[in-house]
Amino acid sequence: MSKYTVEFSHRANEQLRSIFSYIAEDNADVALKMVDRLEVRARWLVDARLIGVELPQNEYPFLRPGYRYFVSSPFLIFCRVIEKTVYITHVIHAKRN
């Protein structure tokens, strides 16, 4: 059993709700499945904390060191590991700038 936990930031939760609302305009069942899939993928980080790509500090000087992201197509999940917690900070569509 992992001693790590996953926490979603307020912003990440808002982004998940926004994703759901946008997709639900066409199909609520698909929207629910997508958000569920994103949440499950994010929780994988408890056992795979080093998954994904660490954001290079020289390209993103406004971020603190240690931010990572991974793809759950078509979305990107951004996170940071601090002590025994994996913080999900953002969930955005990969085509967003």
C-alpha cells in the first residue's frame, strides 16, 4: 500500500467541472466517463509519482522546480510531488495555449 496521497487543487477541480460541462452539452454520459478517466489517471500518480515529463525550469521560470505533466489524451495533467502528497494543479486540453 502506498503512503502517498493525491490532492486536487481548487483550480484543477474547477477545470474538471469545466471539462464536464463542455462535453455534457453534447453527451452527459461521455462527459462523465471522460472526467472519471482523468481522475483515475491522476490517482495513478500515487504509485507512479515520476511519470510524465518534468517541466524544464529554464523554459518555465514562473513555475517552482518539480512540476511534471503527463498526457491523458487529449488532456494534460500537471502535478507536483511535495513530501508524501501528489498535488494535481491543472487539467487542461492539450490544444490550449
